[in-house]
Amino acid sequence: MMKTATFAAVASLTLACAALGCASPALAGEAFVGVYKHDVTFIGNAVGLGAAGREGGADIHLGYRTKRIERLTWLGKPQVHAMVSINTNNTSNFAAVGFNWKIELGQPGGFYLRPGMGLAYTDGKAGLPPANAPNLTPEERDRRTWLYYNRIDFGSKVLFEPELALGYQVNDKLALELSYTHLSNGQIFHQGKNQGLDDAGVRLVYAF
């Protein structure tokens, strides 16, 4: 219950920040919903970073993006995103806030890239207890061993959230995106375990 309540509070705060941004006509932008495979391994293995591959289910992403913030020229006029991710197996959920940039591939209105970077909070595991500690009961050793093979050890509840999407602008209101999102402590928020999370999926974007 405490885990659920804590995550709900953080998720509510994240969406509240998004709502405040969208309340201003200058910042009103986009809402998006996505369906992702949770904890995929092919991306991390392909680039040689490895992947946890311990958790399953799908992730449902819900969020908002502002329009480009023109006054942040020194930062490349980014959009701000705020989102929550809910796992269908109720393992590692997360909320995130960050910046992203839409980069047109050719004429506006077609394909584009969207890199992004943010900070996330997860209700997943951080600092799993070792299964080889001395003086454990058989039951406790089995419990810890199960956790080791079936849950991601993020090392930290606060994580970096880099993301990348390839999108297509269907019309003025709708866009479709192939999307990849990663969570990692970057050995900055925690020294040691950094199994991380890779999500890959598709999302539908609606512009207000």
C-alpha cells in the first residue's frame, strides 16, 4: 500500500506539472498515449550495454508535451514532457519529466526524430538484498533468489530517462511514433547496481 500511495503521489505531481504547462495558451501542446513492451533486451544487447530482461508485461504511457518553448533558445527550443508509465504486471511503474526536441526529416509534415532527456521516479526495486548473505533461512534465501531473477534492481528510485522516437505527422492534429525509453541511474544517483529498464513501443500523439 505504501508503494502504491507513494507512486500515486509522484504520478499526480507529474501530471499536475503537465496540466499547468498546458493551461497556458503559449504552452498548450500535445497529449499522448503509448503501449510498450516492458524490459526488452534486444536494444541493450545490440549496443553492447546489456539489459535486465527480468520483468514482463506491457507498459501504458500517458502524458503531455508543451509546444516548443521559444525563449529557451540556448537549449534548442525544446518541448517539455511529463508522463506516467503503468505496468500491466504491477512491477516497475514510473513517472518522468524532461525535455525533448522534434527534428524534421525533410519537409515539415512528414517523418521526424524526437530525442529527449528527463528525470524519472520509479516504484520498482532499488537495492535488492543479497541472496548469499550468511545466516539466512531457506525461505528467505528463496525469496531473495526469486527477486534477483524476476525483478530489476535500479539501484536508485530517481533515474535518468533518455528517450528516442521516430514519428510521422499524419495531419495537423495526429502523429504516430515508434518510441524507445530507457531508465538508468547512470552511476550518478547510485554507485553499483545499474540494471536499468528498456521500453519499446508505439504511441499516438494528439495536438491541441
